[in-house]
Amino acid sequence: MPKLVRLYIRQSLIGFALSALFVGLLFAFNVANLWHLVSHSPSGWLAGVLLFMFNGIVFSGVQFGIAVMSMGRDDDDDHGRRRPYVAPRMAEALAPIPVRADEPRMRRR
């Protein structure tokens, strides 16, 4: 199995485990009277499953994004500078050149 697929499956499992923890805490602390709504409704189990699944999708996507973005290498040579370094000899060659405008600008109406 390719490494990227293994990484995706692992991060998805971590995301769904976090979703289970999150939904469990929501039910345990009875946030917005959620446990009462789920336990006293005939289709409350469906709401609980959907809450788990949709949070699992979100958490696994975020988990995979964090994992992929943390894999990057720092290939920059600028060491945090915003503009690229220009050698002093090159600064003269890159000096702005004044240009005359013989024609007047058109006026907007």
C-alpha cells in the first residue's frame, strides 16, 4: 500500500476517534440538552450517528490537512526576508529609468 494511502487512512481513523470523543463529551455534558433530545426521541439514534459521521468527516479532513502541511520542507534561502537579496552591483543595474510623457493624459468625463 502506498505511503500516502496509509497516511490518509491513519489520519482518518484519528479524526473519527476525535469525533467519537467530541460527540461523547457533547452527550456527557448535555450541551444544548442534546442527550435528552437524542435519548427521548424515536429517531434520536440517527441524529447521534449523523453527528458522529459529519464531525468525523470534518475532523479527519482537518487532521489529514495538518499532517500533509507539516510534512513540508523549508527550501527557502531567504531566511525570513521579505524581498530577495540584491547585490550592490545589481542595484545600479536595477535603478529606475525616468521616462518623459510627451502626450497629455486623456481626461475622464
